[in-house]
Amino acid sequence: MYEFLKTYQLDIMLVLSGVCGIIILFVLLNDAISVKRKRTLVAIEFAAVCILISDRLAYIYRGDVSCLGYWMVRVSNFLVFFMSLFLTFSFNQYMKNLYMNEGGLEKIPIRLHICDMVAALGFVMLIISQYTGYYYTFDSQNIYSRGPGITVCYAIAYIPMLLQMSVIITCFKRLPATLSVPLLLFDILPAVATVVQLMMYGVSLQNITLAGMAVVIYVFAIFDMNINVKKAQNIEKDLLRKERKHMHDLFEQTASALVKSIDAKDKYTHGHSTRVANYSRMIAERAGMEDKDCEEVYFAGLLHDAGKIGIPDDIINKTSRLSDEEFDIIKSHPVIGGRILSRIKNAPYLQVGARYHHERYDGSGYPEGLSGEDIPEIARIIAVADAYDAMTSNRSYRDIMPQAKVREQVEKGMGNQFDPKFAAIMIQMIDEDLEYSMRENVGIG
């Protein structure tokens, strides 16, 4: 393993630095990440890129006694130490942000403030070492050598790790595992790598591990963000579903209240609109229509007689034969209903059902004399259901018709009064209704 790392570590550094660079771009383009957290993630990834590039250059120019080699080795080694401290500092800010937001802490733990102070001390000691050779020196061959204070350097790196680990362990349950585990690994693995590196001179295991963990931090941050986005989407969908149900219930209750006022005008047709709506939906379902379309058919059937609001009560409740003038007034209710319901712009199907449910398939209906499939489908369905309920309900001039007679009338109306397709479905429903339950004052299931 040691030989493998020593042989390929420069290639590993190059690949990892490229990955971290791409991550910086992803972070900057991600609008879902808060500005403060975006800054900390960019700082972490930027530090990782600088560490890897600087460490790689330090190895490349190691032993180069030219002027370029002289400066490249010194600047690169300085940046490695400097950016390692900067990475620790940036990670500390990332932790603060997590625990103050997702973790719900009211105050930042003092241990994390101490980490900042240790990092600041590390920056000062690094600068001093440049003039004293306390951390490292270079011989005449431009070769890097550890100085007498290298253990102090590592201690300064270890102290923040240990303090951060104590905070992570103490507050482990405050964050989801997708965030807590990567935080813990970010401190543990580089710490282990640092110990191993003390025994493996010539291999930058600590820096490679730090960069690798910088990638892991980003990956798990995005993973956790995706989980939260999905949760938010589910909450939003649930709220939208509840809002739609609320609006649906409100619409249904409003429509039912209006229907009751309409049916109340005619003492012989109580419940007529509700039964027509139910029969219409049953026909639509058997015709293979989508659930949404069946729902529209139901509400159109419920409000098909809305125009009766504009018809005088004495005409609606007249028990004797209507005069031609009175019948013309009655025949105006589809137009009145269509005009009233046309104001409901989000449900245009309502006015269609009201306006055209008295059109006949052969073109002899009213108000426009439409025929065949020129009559809107909803109206063709309601026409069958409306006629069926009229025959199976008590009227001032007759009682409920026998089921066999009703079937005969529906069959007779196929192709002239009714659309043959929907009339056939109604006949099928009649044939299956062995107890004759589909009639006034009896539930239809």
C-alpha cells in the first residue's frame, strides 16, 4: 500500500483536485443552498484544491535547485500548511452553520470557538516558522526536512479535530445521520492519516484524506438536501391535496345548497337533481370515462336545472296542462341555467350540461336544435339520466312508472331522443337493477 501511494499519489492528487474544483462550480450554481453554507462549502473545497495542487508541486519541484524550483518548493509547502489550517477553520464554520440551523442550537458551543482560536494560533506559528525553521527546513539540495516543532504543528492540527469530535458526539442526534456521520469521519480519518503519515515519510496521506473527506462532505450535504427537498415536496403535495379536497368539498356543498333551493321550487321533484347527477356519473363510469371527467359529469348533472331559478313557481308547480306560452317559459330554463353557470369560468362544463340537456339526438330538442354528436357529450349523458329520473319519480299527473315501461321508453328513445351509446348503458343498468332500487326515495348505492 505504501509503495502504491508513493508511486501514484501525484495522479491521485490531480484527480481529487479536479473533483473538488468541479464541486466548487456545482456549489456556486446550486440555489437551494443558503448563502452562508455555500460560502463554507466553497471554502472547504477551495482549500482542498489548493492543498492538493500545492502538495503536488512540492513533490514535483523537490530537489530542483533552480530559481523556479527554489521558490516553488517553499511557496508550495507553505500553502500546504496554510490551507490545511484554513480547511480546518472552514470546516469549523460549516459545523457552526449546521448546528445553529438543522441542529437547532441556540448558542454555538464554546469548543468550536476554541477551534477558531487554535486555528488563528496555527496561522501565527506557521508564519513564525518561515523565519525560524521551527516546522520545517530545506537543505542545499532544496529537499524538505521536518523541523523540531513539527509535533507542535501536528498538535495544533489535532486539537481542533478532537474538540470538533467531542461536539459531534455530544450533539450527534441533533442532526440526521446523513450529516452527523460525515462530520465525524471528517475528523477521525484525517487524524488517523496524520498518525500514519508520521511513520510513512514521503507520502501525503493526510492531505489526500482531507481532500477526500471534503468531497464526502459535499456528497452527503447534497444527499441530505435532496431528502429535505423530497420531504418539502411531500408536505407541499399533502397541503395541495388537502386544499383541493377542501375546495372540492366547498364546491360540492355550495352546489348542493343551490340544488336544494332549485328542487324546493317544485314540490314534486325533491331530490331530482341529486339522482340525475348520480345516474349521470354511473353512465359515465360505465362508458369508460376518466375519473376527472366522471366528476365533471356528476356536477353538471347536479346543476343541470339551475335555470329553473328564473321560472315562476306557479308555472313550475302547475298541475293542469301548460299553455303554449307557459311551456315556452319552461323551455327557457336551459338558456337561463347556461347563462347563470357560464360565470363560473373554471368549470365551463357546468353551463354545457345546463344549456344542452334538453337537446335530442335527432335534432328536435331545444334550445338550439343540435343533433347527434354536435350535442356535447356531457349533455347527452344527462339527457338520458334526466329522462330516466322523470319516469321513475312521482309527478303531479302520474305515479312512478313500472320498471318495464321505463325500459321500453328508454329503448324506444335510442337514436331519436337519446344517444344510442348512453341509452344502451342505461338499459344495462335497468336490467341489473332487479329490485328496482333506482327510483325516487330509494338509495342507488
